[in-house]
Amino acid sequence: MNDEEITFSEFVDHTDEYAQSEAVDGGDALDGEHIAHDGDKPNDSAHMLVKANMSRPEALFLLPVKERPFFPGQTLPIILDKDIWHDTIQSVIDNKIQYIGIIYVDTDDHFKAVPDDFAQTGTLVRIHDPKIKPDYIQLIAEGICRFQISEWIHEAPPYRARVTYPSDIRNANPSEYKAYGLAIMNAFKELLPLNPLYSEELKYFLNRYSASDSHHLADFAASLTAASNEKLQDLLDTLDLSERLEKVLNLFKHEIEVTKLQFNIRERVEENLTQQQREFFLHQQLKEIQKELGMVKDDRTADADLFQERIEKLALSDEAQQKSEEELNKINMLDPQSPEYGVARNWLDWLTQLPWGQYSKDKLDLKRAKKILDKGHDGLSDVKDRILEFLAVGALKGEISGSIICLVGPPGVGKTSIGRSIADTLGRKFYRFSVGGMRDEAEIKGHRRTYIGAMPGKFVQALKDCGTANPVIMLDEVDKIGSSYQGDPASALLEVLDPEQNTEFMDHYMDVRFDLSKALFICTANTLDTIPGPLLDRMEVIRLSGYITEEKVQIAKHHLWPTLLDEAGLDKKQVQITPATIRHVIEGYAREAGVRNLKKQLAKLIRKLAIRFVKGELEQTTIHVNDLESMLGQPRFSPEKTNLQIGTVTGLAWTSMGGATLTIEASRVHTLNRGFKLSGQLGEVMQESASIAYSYIASNLDKYKADPEFFDKAFVHLHVPDGATPKDGPSAGITMATALLSLARDEAIKKPLAMTGELSLTGQVLPVGGIREKVIAARRIGIREIILPEENRKDYDELPDYLKEGVTIHFAKHFDDVAKLTFQIRSKSKALKAYLTKAPSATAETETDKRGDSVS
């Protein structure tokens, strides 16, 4: 080479510092096959190839390729599909042909190409060492020069054609070609640091050609680029050397930009990885240094020291102390990766977070307690008195412990809020959870530690959350607790709630005894019927009955309305509501025992107004009674009136939703035969009460001056309206008997009144429950006169004065007392007079008068 030529050693100097860079595959695929890159180069004899003065065949076997055009100067190992190219290669071998033509075709099925699919220019290649293997054909192809097809000899595989060999067109000055060559070599100089693989390719090129050999340099550079097949074929078709060099230089510049971008991306990724690895090693070194200096401990030692420090601050029982030491020893011996280590660590974590010996001091100031209760609740004066009595006993004793309060009442009367107020009055932590629907006793007493995912029960969790051993724990919906094959939670509650047993309560997970006797348990329920007897026996029951209209008005004014306005972002000046409107909402839309539905209706009013405030239609307003129908719709409840028809009597009933009134109706269907029919979804107890009432009235018709033969031929139907609602209970006996007597006397009761009481077969009026709720229900519909059993007098006397005000109560020992209050027993009934007019003699009348004297 002369002084102006670029030697390979000049480029190698620039590649040493990039020796570790990732190599880019520079191989090319031929005709849908793959090109083997095993790193082996042909031997020296194969490298010494014949130059352009060799003899060139006039006819060639053609090998079409679809992946990438093949350039002169390339030497690559090629692997072919034996099934497709066996005939072609076999013909080459049989005829001892050293040259074939490789030409690009623009079709996927290159082995089925037609002459029109073939490119204009291909490359003459010398084949070395062709071998036909069982599954493939292997050979080495050495690019020699360009050729163009002049005439087809065989247009199907094996393809064969007559070819011509075009010469390069050289119209430029030799110095221009040299300049292009230098520019391409300088581009190589830029590319070599980015990809060392190019250094091997360049070394191979310089061993064969001079760096100033422009046309070979152009083909070599083009073969290294990742340009599209169309651009590469265009280079192969370009015979003007100046134009070809310019195209190659542009492609090579683009290749440099792409390679730089790839290099930068790879460098950034490697830099990030290197930085992370460096930080990791530094952290590990720092940890080891700190460990040697005693500045930090390993996980096992840190856990052991943490739990030891917690234990020293707690007043553990002897049992808990012993077991904690055993678990600490386990932690010190076990591998932190061991599953047993995790179990022991979790157990110690729970044990050391329980409030062993930590109690909050009770605030037993009754004045303060009364102030808190009055502030949070309107009405419920008897309930507040019971709570204050309960607190007073605790004040005398100095502490409140071993108590279980059960608040029973309809939904929405404030049971949960009363429990929270009790916690506030005592100054204790409050924890609430619902046992409604709970069917697994493990929720109460925890799981064994042998189970995966085992946890303590709700009571241990409550103690941990509250941080004191004497919190107020509320068990909501205790009447709805369930049971299943997994256990009976209600039975599990016996140990928790029994003051005689919960001093040594043992959770299955903790497996150590903990004293729960200082905690105050408050249960809530809608009814006592579904609470198991042994559990109910341990509770002190406080009943919360429904509210009367006056109480609801005060609750709405003082609590519900201000709270709802605040939640809606409004103030009292913007929206006001009249007391009459609140009363109308209560009586027409929210007549339930509680106030939850009342709150919903008031919230609906505010939502309706909120839209108008947002739209700018209102700045302030007052809600009147006349506005309710447009905002809440038609009232759900209409004013109830007592029905003074024959055979109709108003009874009083207790339900889990509070007190209710039931209008019991009796009617004679026909007189063809004797019979008695009941309807209204009555339970077994009410059906028995109806049978007793029927029997008693039928056997005492003479006594109550009714038609003595009324039931002999009459088919009587007794109905309790609202048949879609199941009804049962022992409190409708006298009501049913009065309805049947009204039917037999053929006259209505003489004045509006309501009654409740059970009837015996001898006419005794037996006591019933739910007196408060029933009195409230009567007041709600405007009945001010009530008949109650005599034995319920004490229950009525316990009612607050505001419930007794304006109500007349009659107490009955025997049904005779009920009959006197409802009918004119001293005078003959219409039915009896009609019967006597048909009697054959007056003897019957005389006897009837005598029998009626006992009642009068």
C-alpha cells in the first residue's frame, strides 16, 4: 500500500478499549435458509481467490434468495434445504461446476419463482466444499462479480440462464474515487469503537483487497449495513461507481447513527446495572462493618432484643412469662428462613402487644355521665337511669367489672350509640364488632397455631387495638349469631362473657390465660327469643323501646337535622324546617319505632334542596308541610282510625321492629253448618289463642247475653289483616274473644280502645310482655284508652310519666272485666232480643236474665 492508503493496524488501535462490547451479528441469510456463523474461516488456500481476470462461465445455475442480496467480495457458509435445492446442487456437483449465480427474488416462495420475480443484477459466486448431508446441504459461497441474465435456459428449478458480466462505469476522476474510499474508511473508523465485530470484517477485507480499491470497498461496506433489501438491490444494480459510492456512504452514515443510538442505550442500561451492583456491595460491606463494631444486629438478634425489651415492660403472668422465654429461645436457635421461626415470631409479637397489667382509670362522676348521656340522646330517660344506677354501683365499689349489658330494642333506636356513650362516660377505649351471622367459633377463640394463616380471636384483637385490659367491647347483633359444622360461636361466648370464667380466658392461638374480667361487655339485639338461654342468663337486659312522636321531633331538631346540614355543607340560616313539618315527616313517612328511616327522609329533603342551591335557584329557604309531597312523594302512612264495626277490635302487639296495632276481624260466613276458620299467617301460639277464645265465648254466650245458639249453626271466619306478615305470640287472646263476642251479640264495642292480654280457658286474663312498646303503638294512632292484664300493672307503673300522660288504662283480671268495658252487658244484646222473639215461651228469657245477673 502507498502512504495514502489506510492500513488495518490504524483501525485496530481504536478498538482495544471496546473489546468487551457486544458483537452484532453481521451474517446474511440466503433463500430462506440460514447462514452458519461458527467462527471458522476458510483456510488460507480458500482465501486466495482468483481476481477479475478469471474465466467466467456464459451459463449459470441460479440460486434465488429472498432474505438479502449477496454482494461481490462476501464469503459466507450457506446451509440449504435438501428437499428444495438437492437437484440444483447435485447438477452442480455432477458437472463439476465451480460457479453459480446468487440473485435476489421478491417473493416468499423463492423456490417457485418465475423469471419476472428475479432481480436485474445478481452475484457470481465460487462454491467451495459442497456437501450433501442427510437433512441439509452445506457449502461456502465466495462472491466474485456482478452478472445480469440475458437468456433463460431453464425457468424452473434447477434454474439456469445465460448471463453477461457488466463492467463498472468510471466517469469520475480517480482522486474522487479515492476521496469516497477515504470517507468510507473514516466511517469505519467511527463504527469500530461502537462494534468490535466490524474490525474482524475489515481485517478480512484488507487481507484480500486494497483500501483504495473503491468498487470492492463499496460492495464490502454495503454488505455490512442493515439497509432494506430494496436499497441493497439498488446498490447491486448501480453500475456507475461514483453513484454507487455516494449511495453506500449515505447508507453507512445512517448505519453509524443507528449503531450509536444502540450503543448509548446499552451503555445506559449497563451503567444502571453497574450502579445497582455497586450500591449492593457497598451496603453489604457497611452491614458487615457495623456488625463488627456492634452498631447493628442481624435480624434474629434484633427480633430477640425487641421482644425481650417489650416483655420487661409488661406485667406478664407466670404462665405467659414461661412460654415467652421458650419462644425466645426458639428464635435464638432457629434459622430466620425457617417456617417455625415465623410462627414463633408472630406469636411473640401478639403476646408482647397485649396490655398485660395495663388498665385505664374509670371516670365515675355521675353528673358528668348524665351530661354526656343527655347530650348524645334525647328521650330514653329510663335507659339513662339504668345506666346511671349501673355506674353508681361501680362508683361505690371503686371499679366496674364483671358486667354484661344487653341492650334490646328495635332497629334504629340508638343501641350502638348508647354503648359508645357508656364508654365515653367511663373514659374507656371502645371496640365494636358484629357477631351477626358468625358461624365459626375460631372468630371468638382464635385458630390453633398449627394452621397456616392462624390468627387470634376477636377479643384478643380488641385488647391489642385498645391497648388496655379493661376496654368497653360491644358485640353487635348477638341475637343473629349462627352455628355450623365449624362450631357454635354462641357457646364459645359463654366463657368470654361469664364473669366466673373469663378471669382465665384462653385463646386457642395465644394458648395462655388472660384476665378479661375487668372488661365491660355490651351486647345489642333486636329480640331475646333467638339468644341461647345460658348466654342470656349471664346478661343484664336493658330494653330500648321505640320513640313516640314527641321524642322523634326532639331528636330530629337537636341531632339529626344539624348533623345532616353539616354533612351537606349547609348551615341553619340557609335551610330551616318547621316543627310541624318534622312532625308530618314522622307521622306520614317515618312511623317506625327507630329514627333511622327518619334520618333518611330528612337527608332526602336536603338532597332535593342541594340541587337548587348548586343551580343558584335558592339562597335560603324554609321547608313547610305543603312542600313535603313534592319532595318526598305521597305519605307512606295514612292516619289510622279505630274501626267500630261489628266483629272488629283493635289489638296491641310487640314485634322486633317495636310496638304495632292489629285490627282483628270476625265474620259469620254462613249458617249452614258449624265451623271456625283462621287466616292471616298466624303462628301456632296465636292459633291456640284463637281456639281458646272461640271455646270460651261459645260456652259463655248466655253469660254475656248473646244469642245462645249463635255458634251452633254459624261458620265463623277470624282474620288478622296484613296477611303477608307472619304473626305469632301469646297476647291476642282477649282481643280475639272480644271480636267473637261482638259478632255473637251483633253489636260493635261501645268506644274506641285497644287491648292486649292472653286468655285462659276459664276466662282468666294472663300477663303479656312489651307493655311499653304497646302503649307507644296505641298513642301513635291516637288511642288513649287501653285494656291491660292486671298482672302487668307493675310494668305500666314503671313507664315514664310522659308516656302515661293522657292515657286511660283499665286492668282486667277476668274476661268479665273486658266485657264490661266493651259492651253494655246489663242490657240484652240485639242478637239476644232477636233470639227471644223466636223462643216458644218466656221461660227461656227468665232463665237468661238469671244467668246474666252474675255478670252485672
